[in-house]
Amino acid sequence: MDHTSTLEKIVRGILIALVLVFFLFPIFWIVLMSFQTNETILRIPPSFFFEPTIANYQALITGTLKTAAGNLDIAFMRNLGNSILLSTAAVILSLLLGVPAAYAFARFRFRLGEDIAFTLLSFRFAPPLLVLLPLSLYFKQLGLTNTYFGLVWVYQLICLPLILWIVRGYFEDISPDIEHAYRIAGNSWWKTFRKIAIPLARPGIAAAGLLAFIFAWNNFVFALILASADKQPVTVGALAFVTASGIQYGQIAAAIVLSITPTLALALYAQRYLVEGLSLGAVKG
Amino acid sequence: MTTAAQARPRARRLNWGRALPYVLSLPALVVCIGILIPFFTSLYYSMLRFRLNLPALKGFIWFDNYIGFLSDAAFWKTVQISLTYAFLTVGIELVFGLGIALLLQKPTRFNNIVSILLLLPLMTAPALAALMWKLMTNPNFGILSYFVGLLGFTNFKWASDPSTALLTVTLVDVWVYTPFIMILLLAGLRSLPKAPFEAAALDGVPRSFVFFRITLPMLMPYMITAVLFRLLDSIQQFDIIYSMTQGGPGDTLLVFQVRAYLEFFQYTNVGRSAALLIILWAITYFLSHLFIKQWLKLRERTHGRA
């Protein structure tokens, strides 16, 4: 198809440029805002040229904001720490639970196997509040409200189905012959699983883990309902921050930048796997 | 085959082998059972008169919460706004996603870089994306408010005006999720067999004809999968709407989950909140069934060929 005319090339170029502007401008603009003082942010018309300042980030990192009215405490770094802790713990737990289960579903045809697999997948699609609202009452009785343990447990709702279904697809695509041969050579099942199956599925496990991390990080509603300020991740913390200090726009922008940087960096790093992971393996990337 | 024959004499091994899949998958299930219980609790609550502030009135009322909805204008408003939101966002995302996928179809280095960059909005937490757009649409200094001002719309209030609130949250949803549809359709487009297109080019078939008679029909399974998946998510949208407007202004954006949240925490009416969520669950259950069927078919096709 070499008959693309110059006109068509130009039109394509313009359209792609428009697409890039629409999808990247908001990120670009928030990054610019995060390096501005409130004064330059409030300037009309908005300007691309200003004296950059890192005061917003300084205020967030030191945890105090000096304003004319006095010092304002910002707990945002705590939110960032919570996000890291919750997402990491949730992904590790769901890898430990999900990878063996995925292997079982891929390698064995067993009674109730598909039923169990579909029950686990259906968590991905049910309205989260359906489970969360009664859970908030139970958690109160069990003393799990506002604990990391309770939150990490609930995070399994999004992490487990993802890991289970992506890793299962990977195991299914690997021929079981190597494992059979290794077993016949006299090795135990456990050793075969550890030495053969897991290393072969490693790209799938890594991809699923990264995606689960991103989804856990981006989750909003679990912590909104089950956590108070000191355990909240960035998604909820940023909203609370906006409500609490509604006019510190520079700091709000800086907080958003700090909150989205980890997932965006991971996404760029792992982009090869994203397509397959996002569609639960329905489409090959 | 040989392994089974060899294993037969060793009866203990075989028993262990039969239990193995359960041993492997049960921990995952057990962790989730704690989460299955609340589901049934919700079902039970939905048949209770249950208000946290009036515990004395608690009682079993069968389907009265549901029957109450039938004559409740607020409930029908929620159904209407949820469906409008879901179809509007997914419709726009499908058109844009398909358009962008077609633009980037050729697997050149430049196109690949563009498609990777377009993943960034999708990887932004929707709740944070809503805050970003809230800053950009701030009436005092928001860059978008400034732009529409230049176009002659002074006093354009975005999410704080009932007549433009839906438009604003739709814009955020489109920003976040169009890349999802784009990326699926791009993978679909690039995996289509080349032969029909080469034949059409040889025969000098017009390109609009190729698009409507070859590309679209062949891409249809991918489009259906992507659209079902997005509808399933979009009808449950909470993060974007809640962080942008908390369901307001007034009752403009009270979609299912936002209304259920407010019923629970603001009006402490647990029974009504649960009934709303059960209705939403029934809708998503139906959609997820369609989706899983479609998804398995597609998965078989792409993996079978690979």
C-alpha cells in the first residue's frame, strides 16, 4: 500500500498531533503547575513561561506548608508511604495465592475447577460497593477497620483475578511435555513446579504482578470506605488534601504528580505486557 | 499417558495427585470467601428496613425496598443517568479508539511510540485524573476555562453547572479509557490476516468499501469484547464522578454506586443502599456473562493461531 498521497500523510500527521495533545496535555500541564507558585498559577492568561520553583515539593516532603496564616501540616508523604506498602503487600500476597491456583487451573481438569475459576474471575466484575458496604460493618465488629491487614485482604478482590487469569493463560501456552519429562526423571511435583513451570512462566508472572500493582495503586474506593486518614493511599489522600487546603493549587498539583509518577513509570517500563494483561489475555500484544 | 501408567502402582502418589489441584487453588478461594460472605449479607440487607440511625425499626420486609423503587422518581433518575453515562462514554470511546487505532495501524517505530504514550492516561488513577481535570476546569485559573472563554463561552462552569456536569465527567472518562479501546483494537487490527487486503488492493477496490466490508466485520469480535468490557466498568463508575462532583450538582450525576454510597453514609439507609447495589449487580452479572463468553471465543482464536 504505497499509494498514500502527500495530502493524506499531512492529514494523518495533524490528526496524530491532535490525539497526542488531547491525551498528554493534562499531564504536561499538571507537571508545569507543580513547579509554579500560586501567584503564577492564578495569572490570566495562563502562561507557559515562569520562574520554576520546587517549593511545592519541598512543602510536601517536609510535611509543613508555611502560609501567611501560619503553618499547615500536610500528611501527604504518609499517603505515599501507605500506597507503596498496601500495593506491594497486596501484590506479594496475591502472587503467593494466585500463581499456584493458576497452575492448578491450567494443568488439571478437576471437579469444580472451572466453577472456582469463574467465581474468582467474577469478583473482577461485581460492583465493589456491594461487598464493601457490608464489609465496613463486619470490619468494625472484627476490629479490622483502618488496618493494613484488612485493606491488603480486600485488595485481593482486584489483584487475585488479574494474576490468576493472566498467569493461567501463560501456563496454558507452555507445553506440559518438559514438566512430564522432568517428573519421569524422578523429581517431585514441588521441584518440577519450582524449577520448570515457574521459570518458564516468569514473563507472565512479572507482567501480571506489575499490572496488579498498578491497579492496586490506582484503587480509590476500598480505602475511601475502609480506612481513615492515617492509612489512606494517595488516591484518597489527594482528594482529602484538596478538600482540606482547597486553595494551595501548586501543592495539589505536586501531590498529583508524585501520585501518578510511579504507575506511569511502571507502565512505560512494562508496556510490552500491558495489552495482553489489560484484556486478561484475550488479545495478544 | 506413560506417566499415568507408571503412577498407577504407587497409589499414595496418585491420591496426592488428585488432591493437588484443590490444595493449590483453595488458599486463593478461602481468602476470597471472606469477601463472598458480604455479598450474601447485601442480599439479606436489601430485604430489610434497616437504617443505622433508627436501629429500633429494623425488620424484614421482603421486597418492599425494590417495590418502593418502582414508584420512586429518584431511582429512575439514577437508572437513566447511569445508562446515559455508560452508553455515552463507551460510544465516544469506541469511535475515538477505532479512529486512533486506524491512524496507528502501520507498525512503524513512530506509531508504536505514540501508542505507548497514549497508555499514560489509562495508567493514571481515575480518581486522580478527575482531580487533574478539576484543576484545569477551575473557573478562576483553569486553562480549559480560559480556552472556552476565548471561544466566547464566558461563565462556562464545567462540573459545577448541572447542564455541563455530565459533559465534564464524560470528558475525563474519555480521556482515561479511550486508550483502552484503542490498544485492544490496534492489537486486533495488526493481527488480521493480510490476504483479503492484498486481494482487494490488487482488484482496485475502493478503500471505503474495504473498510466497511472487510476491516470492520473482521474487527467486530475485538470491538464487541472491548465494548462489553467497558460497559461493564462504566455502568459502575464511581471514582471519576465521586472525586469530581460527589454526584452533584444536586442529583445530576447520582449514578448507581454514588447514590448507594450516599444512601449508606449520608442517609444511613442500609436497606435501600443494598437493594440499589443488588440491582446494579444483576445488570453487571448479565453483561459479564456476555463478556466472558465473547472473551473466551476471542482468546481461543488468538491463542490458537499464535
